[in-house]
Amino acid sequence: MKTKILFISTLYSPFQIDVVNSFEQEPGQFEYHIAFTLNAASHRGAHWRSHAAGESQFIHTIDKDNGEEYKYEWVINLIQKIKPTHIILGQWKRKLWYKLSDYAFQNNIIYGYWMEPPNFLLPKAIQLILKYYSAYRIRNADFFLTIGDRCEANYQKIASKKTKVLHLSYGQDLSRFLEVDTNNKDNSKVKFLFSGQLIKRHNIPWICKAIFELDKAHHNEFEVIIAAKGPHEKYITQLFKEKPKLHKIISYDRDYKNWEDRIRPFANADVLIYPTSHSGWGLVIPEAMAAGVVVLSTNRAEAARYFLRHNINGKVLNMSYESLYENMRYCIINKDNLKRMSFQARKDSSYGSSEYVSKLLKSIFSKQLAY
């Protein structure tokens, strides 16, 4: 039976393009389309738009960033053109998404959501309000695709009886990361990497303190690459003021012209440090693993919960500076163990590949959500 899926998302996202491009399309019979209602955002670098140009038969990008009414009309025109049997919404908040869910419901189109978990750092009262409000907003949905086990548990509790809650992680093209030659890396020093945003929830002060203390105990045995920007760069700037010699240890690699330029810091690193307090997924984790970079992350990143096996393909941090410091120090002292974990990490990264996720997506819609 004919199945046409339309995923309506916000910001143009290269990794979502990867899933579409990996999807086994059967034109006219089984199709997966994606529509982006936003072209650019200030917190994303220009390289996010360099990944692919223009549109294709299955990739649709709004022609200009405009108001909510314009976005709604653009999406409705696209729906009427494609005539999807299933609609996936990337949000349930805000007026545009209310109207799109109402349109799908009123026109008897099977619809649901594909989302990350709520922000567990919000005050408990706000979390509670959002919990009950989200239950109301998704009450008519036919399905909910969850990113991470905590997201799945959250929506299992609040979804209506008609709503199927199913797990489906993000996927991305990891082929270029897998091409990184780990045998050509300089093994004289352990090279740590932080990639992401220099913001509060990533605990940048912990990273700075760990670097400061590790330099005392293991001077000239490690380096740190910062592939990130953000307001909490101020802590790194302050660290340089306190100890100018750290300029020889800490370097930046964060200005990219093309989407694939972001692979460069991973190719030069041995260990990713990701002491986050919250991450709805954490794309850098499977990217690092595919490049053979051992990941140190808290279990507050959904990707860490999905991929990491402690001391097998990486290390799971406790939520403390002490845990970050001790595990970074472990990597310096036990460099040989990094090779073992790196090998396993590369193998396990396949569960985050766009090929793997696109097959799961197709299986879900052909079996559990069949039209």
C-alpha cells in the first residue's frame, strides 16, 4: 500500500538531510520527504547551510524566512502537493505547530511527533506545567517518536491511549569520520577535544579547572582542542590570564567554511570531553566515536545513554568536576587502553549512521504505523 511520509522540521539540518538521502525511496509507493520552515539561525555556523544546496524531489526548504502565517501557508501548499499519508511534526509548541496538528487531525492524516526529551534543567514547577500542557497538545496524535530513553519514558506516561510511543534516534552520515586514519595520529600526547557550544549547561568551568590541575600533574603530556563558541568562552579567556603558558596547550579549531570541515578537530583528537548537564541528543558523540575518538560524557546527554558502555567504548562521567578530572587523568596515564576503546567505539557508532536510522524509520512506518 502507498505510504508517503512528510517530516516538517524547523532549522535546515544537514544530519536530517543525511537520513533522507539514505532512505530507500520507492517513488509513488514508499516515500520519505522533509520540509524545513527555517533557513538559518544565529547560533548555527554558516557551514550548516553548505552541506547541500537547493531542493530535491524529497527535500523541501522554505524560500525565505518569514512570519508564522507565511510558513503555515507554505507547508499547507506542500502537503496538498505531496499528499502525505503520514505527517511527522518536529515540535508541539507555538501557534504554527498547533495549526499544523489541527490540519492533519481534521483531514484524517496520520500524524505524530519526533522530538528530544524536555529540558530537565528547568525548574520543577515549569517542568510539571509543560508535562501536562504537552499531554494536552499531543492528545490527538497517532504516534510519538522519541529521541533517547528518557524521552520515551516521559511520553509513555503522558501520551493518550491512541498514541503509539516508539524510540527512534537521530542518524547522520558518518562515512567521512570513519575515514579518519587513527594510525597516523601523534601518540606523544593525549589530545582532548571539546566540541559543541561554550554555554552554561556544558560546564565549561569544570573543563578549565581540569586543564589547570592536569597541567600541574602531567605537564607536556596532553593538549586540548576547543571546537566551540559561546558566552562561556570567558572562562577560557580568564584561564589564559591566570596561566599564559596554557596557550601552548589549548588551541581553537572552530571556523568552518564547509560542513565537512568540522571533521578536522576530530581527526586530530584522541578523547572527546562532554561534561554536559543536559543535551537533547549530542551529535558530537557518534561523530567522535566514528572517528575513533574515545568519549567521556555524563549520562545527561541522550546520545551517551544510547551509545556509551563504560570502559568498553568510552567512559561515563559522574556529574562532578572530580569525575571529569579523574577520567581525563586516566586517559593520560592509560594511553594503551584508549586504543581498545577507540576500536570498539568505531564499531558501535554504526547505530547512529543515517543508513541504520533510515532503515529503522522505514520499518516503523511499514509495520507499526502502517497506513
